[in-house]
Amino acid sequence: MSGETMKKSAVLCVVLLGAMTVDTRAAVPLRAPAPALVLRAAAVYAANVRGVIGMQRHFSTVLHTGPVHHTEESDSGYLMNDGSFVKIEYVRIVDDGKAFSAKQTAQRDAQTNQDWSVGKIFFKEPYDRRFIGDYVFDAPKACAACPAGTVSVSFGSSIHDTQHGSGTMWIELATGRVDRLTYIPNVLPPHATFGTVTETSGWAMPNVWYVTRIDGVYRGKIFVLSGTGTFTGVFDHFRRFSTVAQGKAALSAGTI
């Protein structure tokens, strides 16, 4: 979810912000199975996002480097079916205080939908059944900072792109719900030397436990200038629809 805005911000303010060769004769090590709690979390997540669900997304990006200050804010509707992307439609985009024209907004719409349709941009959560095989996991463990009844699970991926990373997620033992996830992307935006992203989940609406907030912090350097970048994403106004067609109609009407 947050990778989309960070990519755009890197293009908008460039002053801030693999292939592995395998010997086919060598044996390929087997990947250890995911812990039972992670498999349960994946099943709980799949049940939560079953059906056609729409939501609003509110993004804010702020970049600082030397004398340069860049901001972008946007509001958009997002529609998914069984957790998979269907369509995004922007309502408002403001770049450095100036609102996008209808033409600019349409161009962003087209590019964003194209990228999402081919599986780009979004972070591939390790508790999503579609991507769980991309990761390796440590055994769940108790931690002093965890709420009662919650354990931490560390994860990592060898896939070298912006959509995978290494970090920790916190899972409720009683429910299998993922409360929070923090990760460092395997590939950072251009000129960034550090970055961390936190996804916080909660009750988006009755019977839907989903990510409701994303916070990203990046640091970088180009020549003698150091800079920072922050991203905030808030997700609200969740709605269920009987069919994809109904969801698309609400998205186009701006009623999600």
C-alpha cells in the first residue's frame, strides 16, 4: 500500500529520494514451512477480506532535503474482491499546494491502475496466502513490549524488490489477527539509505480486521545534502458490496 506513494515521491523529488545466478547442478534447499500461527493468521486474514470491499485512502507525503521541501496529498477510493485489487479512483491530488487538473488526475488514475493490475506497487504482506511462500519466518516468541496475549514473529524475504522486506509482525494468540507489522523494504527509493514502514491494523468495520494506517520514514543523501521523507496513509469508510459491479459504480460516483 505505501510503496505506491513512495515511488511517486521519488520521481517528483529525485534529490531525496536480483537476479540471482543459480547453478542448476546444485541442490536447492527446501524452504522451512511457515509456523502454524502464521498459517492461522493467513486464514483469518483471508476470511476477513472475503467478498467485495471498498474503502477510502488518504495519503500524505513530505520530503525535505536542503532548501527543497515537497509535499503531496491525495484522496482516493479503492475496491478489492477477496483481498485482490479491482480498481482505484482518485478524488483529489494536491502537489506542493496545487491541485491536479482533471487531466492530471486521469493520468495518475490510469498509471496507478495499470501498475496495480500487473501486481506492482503494493507491499506483499507475509500473512497473505498469495505471498506467504515468498518469506521465511522465525518461531513466534513472547516479547516484553507486546500486549498480553500477543507474540512477535520475525520474517524475511530474499526477493529483491520494493514489494518485499524483512521485519516483525505482532499476532494475537487468541484470534490469529495481525495487530501490527513493521518492515524494512528490500529495495529503498532512489537516494534513500534507510527506510522503515509500519502497518497498523484494526476493526475497519464489523467483521473486517484490516490495515487502517501506514507510517513510513525514510532518510537519504545525495552529494552533500541529507534529507528525510515521511509517508502517512489512512484507510477508512469501508463498505461491503454484493457485486463487483456495485462496487465499481460506487467508486465512480465517489460514494465509497
